[in-house]
Amino acid sequence: YCNGVDLNCGCPQRWAIKEGYGVDLLTKPQLVKDLVLAVRNRTTSPFTVSVKIRILKDLNETIELCKILEHTGVSFLSVHGRTPQMRKEPIDLDSLRAIRELVQVPIIANGGVNTLAEAEALYELSKCQGIMVANGLLTNPALFSGAPVTPLSCIQDWLNITETIPTSFFTMHHHLIFMLEKILPKSPRLIFNNLQTRESVVEFLGEYYGIYPEKIEDESIQPIICNYQVPFREKRTEEENVVDDWELSTSLFDV
């Protein structure tokens, strides 16, 4: 049901860092290398193995990490043009161009894209082989079609999907919150964001936009259940929390 595996070493959220995920993995290059090798050694082309990273404060260390991953057989690298400490600042185009020039695997530029025009501009300015969009597509799944905000037809499609395939309320509601962020005025948006049941969501969208979920009658659709309720936290034992000395190294050149 997928074409590849991507290791996300770019998430800067505190919960991810606390659990040793996301950008925390950038301090453990040997672990990242081992993870990629483990997947690559168990799969063959055209199944892809990729890694998403952020730019480190030292550009040379970023390039060194990319070259290390290059030799693992990674299919491509997605590079967010900000450091782990940055949030809304402009992305570092110079660093993206330098990485693109010095690394042989395809580099996918990421960061600061909320419209199709911004995606096209980043592609031209970064000189990278592709563009990755994250938050922009959550807010507007039709971004690459050129739609400035989420069209109602997209919301209708999502309602139909959740009506056809078993979907938890959290999953259904969570994505609608993103989609309505730019099109619902503040007051009704606050009401919508605090709804607690599927029925209340359907009623709200029906009254506000005149759209209702319709079951998709297509026998070819396979109901793959892929719900999430809350971010999963694995409780590790005290023994499992012991960190090996090599994991404490933050130097990419120890690999």
C-alpha cells in the first residue's frame, strides 16, 4: 500500500524531540545511517527509502550528513531550509543551493510554501530537483491545483471518504480544522474547532456550506483503516532509556 519509507528527522515539535524523534535524530547520525541501511538492505528498487532533515547551524555538517546518507543508498533527501531552532523565518536558499550542488542524490526543498506560486518560486530559486509541502497541504489539499484556499469540493471529497471508509472522529475532525483554517471566519471557526461529535460536524457543515457526506459507491475501494486518536507514546522501561555513549555524540564526523 505504499511506494517507499521516509525517515522524518525534521520535525521540531517538543514532544517529538522529547521522545527522540524528529530533529533529535540529527544529533545521532550513526543511528540515522543504521536505520536507512536496515530498510535499504531489506528492500529493492523501485521501493524508495528517503530521509527528511533540517539545515544544521554548521552548513558543512549538514552537507556531511547528506553525503553519509548518500552512501547508504538513500533514494532522495528532503531538506527543510531552516535550522531546528527556526520557525517562521525565511528559508535559507543559499544553503539549499549548496547542498544541491555538492550532493549527488536528488534533493527535495521544503519550507515556507503555502501556494502554488510559492512552490514554483522555491523550485526555481533553490535549484533542487523537487518541492515538498507539509503544512500548506494540510491547510489546502488542493494547493497544487492552484486553488488559493481549500475549495468546498475538497471538503466534500473528505466527507465522502470518511463516510465510506471507517474513520475515527478525531481523524475526520482534525483534517477539517486544517482545511477550514483560511475560509471560516474566526467566530464560527472557534465553534467548529470545539465540536465533539461527528454528528455535530456534519450538522455544522450542512448548515454553513450546504454540504453533506455521501457514501462512495465504488467496489474497487478497499477500506484500509488508518486512524489515529492521539499521538502515540510508547512507555519505555528504565533499561531501554539508557543511552549508549555513541548516541550522545552530536558530531557528524564521528560516523
